[in-house]
Amino acid sequence: MAGSIPPEFSLIYKHFLPLAGAGALALGDDAAVFAPPVGRELVVAADAMVAGVHFLPDDPPDLVARKLLRTNLSDLAAMGATPLGYLLTVSVPRDTPEAWFAGFAAGLAADQAEFGLQVLGGDTTSTPGPVSLSLTILGTVSPGMALRRNGARPGDGVWVTGTIGDGALGLLAATGRLDDPDGFLAGRYRLPQPRVALGQRLAGIATAAMDISDGLVQDLGHLCRGGGLGAGIEASLVPLSSQAAAAVAADPALRARCLTGGDDYELLLAVPESREAALRAAAVACGVAVTRIGRFVSGAPQVSVRGPDGAPMALAAGGWSHFA
Amino acid sequence: MAGSIPPEFSLIYKHFLPLAGAGALALGDDAAVFAPPVGRELVVAADAMVAGVHFLPDDPPDLVARKLLRTNLSDLAAMGATPLGYLLTVSVPRDTPEAWFAGFAAGLAADQAEFGLQVLGGDTTSTPGPVSLSLTILGTVSPGMALRRNGARPGDGVWVTGTIGDGALGLLAATGRLDDPDGFLAGRYRLPQPRVALGQRLAGIATAAMDISDGLVQDLGHLCRGGGLGAGIEASLVPLSSQAAAAVAADPALRARCLTGGDDYELLLAVPESREAALRAAAVACGVAVTRIGRFVSGAPQVSVRGPDGAPMALAAGGWSHFA
């Protein structure tokens, strides 16, 4: 005779069941089933996060969960999509305390409410290594209206949302390598602000879009290769938070880190001059700052960066690479 | 000036791009975009696999990839769904040789062709720990026709596909703890056979279904709790491969391991007596063996197992638990 529910099912049911959407079948089946919204295309993306690589091993579990969900929401924002739901796999050491699961689920609950989506399914396993997380997000978009990386044209402005470099400086701050008096920079590293609402208003405005996750310069390179053109940006135009600006003033070498570091999760856009007013109106409606930092140009798919002194900036690396 | 493609993008493009479906946008965007098939519901599931937990660290990468895809295909089979596509996250040590990626992609390619689906997106990251994989699979089903875990009724037969216990014994064989002269058992551990074709024929035949991944007895407990009833099975009716039967004959203690060990990836079904002929016809059409091993009964959601000697079998554990 057998039939007791093993502990991982109890943990899943207790902490994740309250988060489940209708299609999730109470997380009690092999898969979720749902009818896709009529007349919409589906948008799907997946991101992994590993402790010690994408977040700090002692980061609070609610913030780890929210960062995982938000990095994926940022991918939806970059496509102009509306969030629908997500699936999640969680691999954690066997001695992980229940409080970790409770905190993790609380973080998911907060962001489900903020961004309007629900968990559809997933898997929880043990690992002898660091916490390893993977999330697949599903969203929808009007047919043919998804934002793409390949539409930039010569003359389009290079635009960014929010401020750039806070995530990279925030990692330094969170690891005790940079002063962060008000905790703003570490907070930006731990809790990205995906521009989901603005993304949904950019169809017909942006000719190309992506989210900045691996560093501004490297990611701008993707838009250049996608469109078969180059781009020139001015470091002095790249918007910095007052906290990042203070750090750069104290140590000018940090400017390059702002341009090439990861974890911004802001949007990078190509916008024709004729649509700048529409962009500004959409940004105001969403309460998000937008800034033009340069222009796309004909030519080889390269990114030129002019420094504050007017001379070309030499950057050691364009951005973060896992296998450099 | 920057814009070189960092190494992980080269690896992804080189090995994974040939696997990408049309909606994957050449893996060059933040997300995939596709129109869901008209008049179908979507079925989605996710599973994680960690080296040293779900597969052996030195297992060939093509078989690791195929096992990852097949465990998810088995979830679709259990829902009666038709495969559509998948997203994949791969976290590997920084010194992983390119040959590993090549082998991994070759395994995916083989099973994409065999099961008719394509990669839609994903993420590749480094990890300081063991290889950690996660796969989200998407399938479709006619509206309202998904197989569920909660429909078993008293009197329905308990049915299984294929043979049971090969995966659990195969793990012993693959780790040198059990003789496996022809390599059959280790092969069953490393390469499951998801019953996708049969699953798609079971709507209107099975009243409940799931795939057996955590051990027959434990998983039968899920169908019991789902339907609010009990089940009794006969160990002597549980189909064993000739290789598993030989192992059990040499060491009778292995019979319990066959009933409670994981990694079967066979289907577990509830089928009313009136539909047994239809079940057998569907199984013949798919070339899959089906065997009745017991019956569902009214009462508490418990699983009773009668041993070959006619006495109740005491099983130490119902199945595999990650956090016992």
C-alpha cells in the first residue's frame, strides 16, 4: 500500500498552487491546457538564471523570483507583446528550507499581480549544484505587429528607455565594490523594471526593438546586424541615473562599464524622426523616460561610440559573454 | 567600436539554428512569434534535468538531449496532444567543449524528425555547477479532448503501455550495479520511448491518463487522488521485459524496484471494460503493447499491490522523491 504525497508535491501545492491560472489544471496534470486568445499570435521566450552567475547566492528569494520573471517580461516588452502566462522549472539543493520556497512564491505572486499573468506549469527538482532556474513566458500580439530586431533604417534614431548602466554598477554595489549610499544601484540590479506597457504601444512607432540585457553596445550590435547597417552613439547622450552619474564622476572608468555592462532590461529602439512625437507621447502615457542617444547609418554593421571628449571611445568588450 | 558576436551566439547559431522552426525568427529576436493552429487548444509542459540527478554526467550528449525532449514528449502523450514545438535552456560549465554542443544538437535533430516538432527559442548560459537543462514543450489538442488525471471510475481497468521497471533497472545497469549483457536496460534508462502516437488515439477511450515518470505505484496514487478512488494491482500482471524478468528472477528484491522506480515514461491509463477492444485496436495500430494490471475501486485514494505470492506487498516507498 502506498500513495502518500512526497514532499516536493506538498511544497509545490502549498506555495505554487495559489499562483496557478485556470489552464494550469491546478498543477495536477502532466501539462496545462488552454485556448489561445482568438485572433492573436503567440509570443514565447525562455531565459535561465543560475545562482552565482545571474544573481547572488544570498539574494532574497522573492527578488530572485521577480528578476527571473521580469527578465522574461522584458523579452515580451521588446516584442510589443501582452503577457499571458509562464512555466517555471526550479532546481535547488535538497536542504533548501521551506522559507526559501515561500519567499520565492511570494515574489512571483507580487509580479503576477503587477504584470497580469499566471503560472501554467513547471517542475521542481533537486540539484547538487547552485540554484538553477528556467522560465518560459507566453504572450500575445496582434497578427503581424510584433516588434522585431531587423527593421532599423539609416537615419532612424537610436533610443533607449530609462537609465543605462545601473544594473552593471548595481552588481558592483551589491558585491561591496562600489559605494551605494541609498541602495538604488543594487536595487536596480536585483529588480529590473521591464517596459511591458510601453512595448505594447510601440507597434507602428519603432522600426526595430530589443531589450538591453547583455550591455548597450553589444545589444545595439544585434540591431545593426539585423538591419544590415551601422550605428553611432554619443556617450554623453546616454542617460544615467543621478546615482550612476555620481559614480562615473568619481571614477570615469565606470562610464565604459555603463555602456557595456549587462542587466539593464531597458528597451533599445530604432525610431524614424517622423515618429518621435508619437514615441514621446507613448512614453509619457506610460511614465517612462525615452532618450535619443545616436543614429543608425548606412554601412557595415558596427557600433561607433563617441566619448564625452568627442573622440572615439575604445571599449574593451561590447558586453557580457558567458563563454569568453 | 564594437559589435563582434560573442562566442555563445556563434555556438547557438552554428548548432541550434538548423533546428529552428519558422516561428523562431532564426533565433535572432527576443522571442518567437507564431499563429496557434486554428480550432485547437494549446498544451504546455516543462521539465528540468540536472546532471547527476536525471542523467549521468558522462552520458553521451545526444542521448541527454533526446531524453530531455522525450520526457517532455511523454507529458504531451499523457494529455493526448500533438507536438508543436519547444523552448530550451542549457546551463553548462564554461569549459564545455564544442563537441558537446554538436552532439546535443544532433540528438535534438534526430528526435525533431522522429516526433515532428521544432525548436522555437531558448537560452544558453554558463554555470559553476553541473549541466542543468530545462525544456518547455508546446502541443495542441482538439478542444475539450485533452486526457486528464481525474476521470477514473470504480471498475475501470488499470492499464500500462510497454514494460515497467526497465528504466529503474537501467540506472543500476548504467552505473555498474546490475548485469546488463545486451545493454537493453541501460538503453531504456537513457532513451525513453514516449507513447505520443498512442496518446493521440486515446480520447474517448481512457477516462484518465498520465505518464509514469516517478514510479508506477506513486504515479497510480495520483490517478487515485485525481478520481477520488482506490486501485488494486497485481505485481504478477505488471509487464516486464525479458531482461527485467531475468534480473528479478536472479534477485527477487528487484521486483519492488520495478514497481516503484522512476524513468519508465510509459502511459498509465484508466479504461472502462466496454472500451478495452478500442484500446487494443489503437495499441495495435501504434505497435505498442498494452496490459491490464488491476482495477480501480471505490474507497480511499490508496494503491494496494498484491505480490506474486498472493499476499499484500509492502513497499518501502511509492516512488522517487527529490526531497525525501
